Amino acid sequence: MPQLTKNIFEELSENIKGDVYTDKIRRYMHSTDGSIFRVEPACVVYPLDKDDIKTVVKFSSRYGLSIHTRGSGSGLCGSAVGKGLILDFSKYMNTLIELDEKGKTFTCQPGYRFGELEVELKGKGLFFPPDPSSGEYASFGGMYGTNASGAHSVKYGNVSDYIEDAKLILTDGSETTIKNLEAATYDNLPPKFKKLYRLYEDNEEKINSAYPAIRCNVSGYNLRGLVRDGRLKIGNLLGGSEGTLAIVTELTFRLHEKPSFDSLVVAYFDDIVKSAQAVQRVLPSAPSGIEIMDKSLLNLARESDAKLKEAIPEGVDNVLMIEYDGYDKDEVRRFAEQAMADIQDLSTSASVAASEEEAAKFWAVRKAAVPILYKLKGRKKILALIEDAAVPTDRLVDYFQGLYAILKGHRADFVIYGHIAKGLLHTRPLLDLKDPHDIEMLKILADDVFKLVNSLGGVVSGEHGDGRLRTAYIREQYKEIYPLFLETKAIFDVEELLNPDIKTVCDDEQMMKFLRFGSDYGNTDLSGKHLVWNEGFTDEAEKCHGCSKCTTVTSATRMCPVYKATRDETAAPKAKANVLRALISGAIDGDSLYEEAFQNVINKCVNCGSCVMECPSNVNIPKLAIEAKAMYVKRFGAGIENKILSNCDILGKYTHKISPLITKAMKLKLNRKVMEVMTGVTAERPFVGFEGKSLFERAETRAFRKKGELKVVYFAGCYASYINPGLGLATMDVLEHIGCEVVLPEQFCCGIPFLSKGMTEDAKLRVKKNLASWGKAMEEADYVVVSCSSCGLSLLKEWKFLMSDSQVEAVSKKLIHVSALVNQRRNRLRVKEKNLKLSYHKSCHMKVQADNDCSVVMLASLPGVKVTDLNSNCCGMAGSWGMKADNFELSAKIGKPMLDKLNESEADYGVTDCPTCTIQMQHMGNKTVKHPVEVLKECLED
């Protein structure tokens, strides 16, 4: 193979329209997926179109470079990583090409996501039946590549059951489609496909008898039914081939009419054998799905979450959730009631959900329980290892007994949940892959489970694929036809360019190689850290397991606004964890932190905080990013634009008296252009100036009650102090109206603008100044009240990043948002009816706090007021981030979905708790924007 030099990849870059990356940072980010493996590629390519792909294929053939196709990178078995060239469809080839409602089909590119399709189909009465649990963020290319399925596949099957057509690029550079091949007679087939046709015809009997009698099977290549009615049908062969045979550039799938009704049976059992027997009884009635959670998962859920403790009965061994769906409500209900009656003698208790709301509550328990597994404290983590094994449902009792014996015999803790209706259990052992004993246990457990499953007529790959994790078992699983798998691979890919380590490699030790952690892994903590890390910086960076949920592009999650707008891997929250793990593990040298490529990844975190809340592992990506930014700032300084945009309190205090003159001058765009050149602050936004008289000056002259049932310290924040003092006055009026004595001490910035930019020393100085200023007032106060959601987040959580201090803890415990306090004391309100329509935007910083609905609840309680929660994504401002000229266009793109909703509404006002959201909404919206307290103040009786 020719030496892979930088010049070679520059040649590739010059010949395609998409992007080519060879830097160490980008390659490391693509070295992992959702599995336990890490394989660093030579190059990462984001193709723009099929011509780019053809160029990549020719290039790879010329230089002997393997190609590893990738969608969202959520796979659990390691089939999206490799040493060669990563071909990533997520950035550009991600569109819905056509939705044919009448014909019930859709055509898309491989990077298009299942979650996007669900949004597109909403209200159209259609659905795509296979529903993998990762569907929010899984791509159709990846789903087809692994032949994915989900909780309802016992009724609806796998992804390949719905394939209508696909456009393919083969390793010789030629193009074809599934339909073209199906339409051709044998004589008209291209030579390689004649070979495939003959392979099946010559071995049909052997092929049909070689597969286990189980529907849930994605192990090996699916050669069954390859020739039917004299035509070659490769749709099912390509489905589940994991990118080893051809590159798919377009896919067309069938849709189904969505069932109108469903009914759920929830049944608890005191013995796992009884639940297996119950499954056998209800399967003949064709349920759409049966899920199981065993006691290991239920106990963890009860211990970890107070709400789940109430929902899950104590002493239960396992629970079955049996669902029926259909188009006749009464019939669906009858099926559920009959199922409940059929298993009554086996179950300790069973019930049919009385309503959609009740059913949703049960599904919420299932949904909430599994993520808890990723948050378990300690060195041992749940692993995808034996999680995909499936057996015939009439062997479930034997499987349970054998599985428990293996895991307990090796003293391995574990949890079991999954799609028991099709005999597939997601068994997850808890292992520490930095512990030599547990590393050795990987293969021991996998081998033992394979022997058990094989003896029961099952397979170890039921729906997630073979990948690096299970390819070694294919030869033993299919002794009779394994040579045909090798022939199939050679027919499609004689040069072994496409994912060559998957499906056809005979290496019994494969799963022990290229582990993300493993015997050769080590880490070194960063020295000179700026933040408090009670649980360790390295542990936090290593918590990310690569599931890719943070790359969700719909509003199903708030995270990550920058990724949603760019679809660039560097923007994904997991990318920050990846590059920091590269740093602490020595995969890149320490000075890499200060390089542009590294900081480019880190600076795409805007500290919205959404990923902390929504990540299954609760990795604190913003805090990790702040630490990395702080180290950069320590060496190189913060830069003038960051200093200007952060020092709002200083600027407000010392320039507010002349600010009206500055604001008047800045109405001229030319002046703002000069400012942009000098400071980096965008000229495209109206200038945000200070009022001539601050809140503190106004408060000195206002008359207000000094007595109250509660004493509160009001932390107004920079916005209500200097930019909109009227908001600060309105807040004080409201607090006094509900019986509070309001103390407005001297105060300084909450610190969050500094923290977001890595200016930790400046932030810490503000914390200390605030604590010193508040003194006795803080000790006497019942609450510290905020009106700004970002200030609230800073005082509640982020001060603790900077200092381990009893005063900081006291502030956090006493903190409350003004709307939440109003709700507590609603009986003190005296309000008049006011006919108002409001569109409310919940800021990112509001969303990640407890009681984040307090403002909506408060507004909705006002007579005559109608509130619509925009339930939207990030506004795009991200504090002062959106004020920078370099970020302006991206800020507008991020905010567009929310702003479109606001502008299309019939609201009298837009409403939000966040000052910078207010600035964005007023600049790019068509409504006056107010704070909830300002609306409430309008409604107070005189």
C-alpha cells in the first residue's frame, strides 16, 4: 500500500465538493461510536453527493484505504469505526428527498434521521413501524445497515422488511439500484450479480436450512430468498450488512397507516420463569410488543428516583408491559383484557391502563429506568456486550436459567430488560474496563453466552448488528454456509475496501482489541485546574459512552443548539468529552489543548446547559469546556471582545450616565461597523445600551414598604440593574405586593458571562464581592430572589464550580425565581382581569433548573391571560455569544425555529425570563417582549 501522506489527502480534498479532514482532533472524534471500541481512522470525509462518494471509492481503491460508512455514530457493536477512511453522511447527505403520502413511501439520504421523519409524518396518519430506542438520533443509513428494529418488531419486523429501493455505489465505482437488479433477468444482470444469483441457486437448500428458526436475527449475511421468481432480490441481503457490501446513497422505504388505538397491560411477577410462561400464553394474540424489566433494573430504579420508587411495587421480580394496537378501539381493549385474564394466575398483579395518560405514565417508568443505568456511581458501568442475544420464545425459560447461572457464576452484576416478545433480552453486565479482571471477563462472558444461545437455537446478534463485538461468532454460528458469506463478500468487494473487519474476519480475539478503555489505557489528570472537581475531572471526561443522543436534530431534545444548526461533529457535546479524553489519555500531547483545532471544538459549547440535563450519563460537558477554555485564557488571555461582553457590571456602573449619548450615536450602522472592527461585537444588531439611571439609583428614591412577612435579597443581575431597570422595579413591586421585605444590596455580575468564556478568575472575584457585600442581609434572608434565569443558574450551580464554600452553598439553598415565589404566595395576589395573549419562550438556563415551569404557571393563573408555551429550542443568543460578529449568522440560524413560532403567533407579547433571549426576540421577532414579572405588574390592582 502506498504511504498515506498529507499530499495524498490534499489530492482527495481538491477532487470532492465535501470536506476532508486529517487532523488528529477530527480523527480522534471519529474513533469511537456507541460501542466499547476506539479505532483511529486515517481520514474523515463528509461527502456532499454521490459523485464525492465515487471519487472516494476510486481514491481508496488506488491507495488501499478501507472505507467505514457512518451515520449518527450510535451503533453499539463497533461497525462505524475503522483504521481507514470514515465516510460520514451526517453533515451533508441528510435530507428527505420525497414523501409520497398517497403511495405511502419516502425517499431519503443515508444521514436522514428517524426522529426527523416522525416530525414530518405528524398528523398525516402514517408511520414507519420499526422503532429502535435510538430512533430520535439514529440515521436511516445506519438503521438499514444494521437492519435495526425496536420494541414493536414482534409485530412489525425490521427495517429491511420495508425497503422499496436503494441507490448503490459499488467498489468498482459503478452504480445500480435494488429495483434495477430486481427487474433484470439473469441474462441481463451484470457479471458480479450473475455470480451472486448462481451462488444462491447452487446452494438454496443449504442456505434455507442453515439459519436458526428465529425471526429476530441480524447475524451474518441474510442470503435467504435472494432469488425469487427468477429475479435477484438483494434488499434483505444489504439490510444488516453493516456497510460491508456497497455504499448506499439513497433509500426508499414503505410506510404504514398508523394504528388509531393502543392498549397496555402492565403485569408484575415474583419469578422470571412465570413471566416467560406468560409471554408464551399471550403471543398467539399478536401483541404489538412485550417489554420486560427484571428486578435488577427495577431495584436500581427504585433506589435512584423517588418518583419511580412510588410507581414500582416493592419486592417485584420483574414486570411485563404488553401492548396491543389497531384500528378498532373496542377490539384492541378486548385483546388487552383477555391477555390480562390469560396470565392472571402467573402474575402477582396485572392491570390494563385506563387511559392514554395512564399508559404514558407506565412507559415513562420504562423510559426513565434505563438511563439510570448510565448514571450509576462507581467504576463499573453497564456494557453493550451480550445485550443483543435472542432465542426462540419457547426457550425463554431455559435462556433465563442459563443466563442467570453464567452471570452469577462469574460474580458479575447485571441488569436485564428488552423485547421479550421476540426472545431478545438486553442483558447488560456491569464491568470496569480499566480493571484487568473485568477486561478478561469480556470474552469469557461473551463466549459462555454464545454457547448457551447457540445451544437453544438462538443468535447473539438480534437487532444491533455483529460489528467488532460479535463478528468472531459468525463462523461458528453458520458452519455450513460461512464459505458462502466469504464468497458474497468477494463478489461485492474483492478488494475488501468496505468495513473489512466486519462480518468476514476470523479472529477469535477481535473483541479484545482496540478497546476504548483497556489494559493499555491510562490517564493523567490536568494540572493547574481552575474549577472544583469533587468527583474528578478525568472521571467526568470519561463518563461519556458515545450514545450520540446529543446529536438529536429535532426538538425532542433541547441539546445541542449548535449541533442542530451545523450538524458538524465538532459541535456535538460528545466531541468535547472525546477530545478531552484524548488529552488525558496521552493520545494527543498536552499542548494540543492550546491549538486552534482543539479550541474550535471546545468553543462550540455555548454553556446552555441542556446536555447536562438530557445526556443519559449526565456528563457535565459545559463544565469540562469551561475548564479547557480557562486553561487557554490563562496562557493567552481572554481577548478584547470577551472582556467587553463580560464586564457588563463594570461598564454599567461607570458609563450608564453617558450611555444614552452612546446609544444615540450607535443608531448609525457606520458607527457600529467601527465598533465591530475594534471590538468584534457585531454591527448587525441594534446597540444594547444602558439606561441613564440605574436600578440602584431609582430604588433609593422610590417609596416602598420595609416590613414584610418574608425577608428577601433581590439579585437583579446586570440587565435589570443597568439595561432595563424598569424590570428590577417591577420585580421589587411584585415582591412587596406578596408580603416580602426586599433588600437590594450592592451587587456585581453573577459571573456566568465570564465562566462561559473561561474567565474563571474574573468570575470568582464577582462571587467573592457579592458574598462580602450581602453579609448580614444574606444571613437574615428567607430567600435570595432572581428574575434572570441565567443569574439563577449561576447562583444555584455554577458558583459551586468556583468555590467550595458554606456561603455559596447557603445562597444555592435559598435561591428562588421570582415567579416560583409568587406561585407559593398566590393567595396574596390582588389582580385585575386583563385580556392578553402571550407566547412564552423558556430559556435554556431556565429549562435546566428545578420548577422551570414556574413562570408559565404564574402567567396562566392570571384572569383573562392566555399563555402559549412555544416549547421551542434555543433562541440562539446564548448569553453574549450571539453578540459576536463571528457568531451572528449561526446565532440567527439557531434561533430561527423558535422565532418563526413567535412571529406566526397571535400573541400580544412575547415573554421570556432571560435578558439575552429578550434581546434576540426583539431584534429578530415582530413582537414586544416582556418578562413574566412585567406582565404580572400590569395585572396588579392599583
